[in-house]
Amino acid sequence: MDHPTQMTWPDEDARSQVEGLVSAMDARDRDERRRTTTLVAMADRVGARLLADDPRARAELTFAARLHDVGMLRVPATPLQRPVPLADGVERLVTAHPAWGADLVSAIPGLQGVAAYVRFHHERWDGAGYPHGLAGERIPLPSRIVGACEAWAAMVIGRPHAPARSPEHAVEELRRGAGTQFDPAVVEVIVSVSPTMPRPLPRASSADEGGPRAATGRAKSGR
């Protein structure tokens, strides 16, 4: 991160706790790690455009992007790796993950702002999201950035029930969701910077990963 808070915030203990949570997520699913890495790279570029005058918010955006799905640690992994619709009970657990993630992140000293961005990253521009049904600019801008970048990353990397799509397809899907699911200003930036993003590498096979994958979430472009 190229901002003045890098060396002073968060402190070493908080960074250690963040890395512990990230490692726990990585251990569940290496494809999820690839999605998160792609999400963070895109979110950093979008934040450089939309949060250029707020280095603290840019720093918090990066941490929120890394930890956005940490609440999925409370959701059983096995049902999520099946390429079929989720059962109602599992679906309810999935919709609780932003609040659970916010609770985990808020326990780390200095990351209360990050926790708020995690909590609201599945809210929608039209108010039809979760967990609180916030709409428009009531949703924090970093949360809006994470939500749209997560959808883009999920499409270009793929999920168990949805094969990877081209970046061009992903930006067209975001365009279709602009003004309903996504903040149009955030979508505009993603569309403009997407051609400069590295092409994702092909997904590794289960044998390459050392065993079966356990997905920690669903593609979110339609949720």
C-alpha cells in the first residue's frame, strides 16, 4: 500500500491477527485465495481513483478487501463446494457472513472502520442487499467498491457452480448491474481499469492443490 499510514497502522499485533484470519481462509480454499487476490488488486486500483484524497480510507479498503469473506469461516465448507444451488439453511448462513465477518474484524484493535466496510459489502445500490438493506450513498464507498470488485473477481476466476468468464464478459455483467446492484461510479472505474489487469492464470486441478477444494462462497454477481 502506498499511503502514509502503512508503517503506523495497523500495529504489528493487529497485522498478525489479520494474517491469522487470512491464513485460515486460505486453508479452506486456494481458489478463494485467488479470487481475493484478484479482488484486492482491482479494489486498490479503484480506490486510487475514488479515494485518492483519503489515504486512511484507501488503507482500510485494502484490509476490507482481504477480509471481506472472513465470516464464511462460520459456514460449513462442504455444501459450498458442490455445483448445485444451496439448501435454504446454508443460504441463511451465507447471508449472515457479512455480520459475522464484521464481528471478527471489529475485535482487532484499530480495525473498527474495516469491520464496517466488511459488514456492508453485500448491500446493493437499490437497497435490496443484506444484512441491513442500505441503499445508495448510505452504503460506505469502500463497501461499494469491495462488493463490485468481488463480483468482478468471482466471474473472472470462477466458482464451483459458475465457470470463469472473460474480463470482457465480467465488465458487461457489471454494466448491467450498475444502478441496481452496483454503484454506477464504481462500475465505471472497474470498466476503465479492467483492460490493464493481468489475465488470471488457469485454475489448478485438485491434484495440483494437494486435495479437493472447499469453496468459501458463491459467485456474488447475482446476490
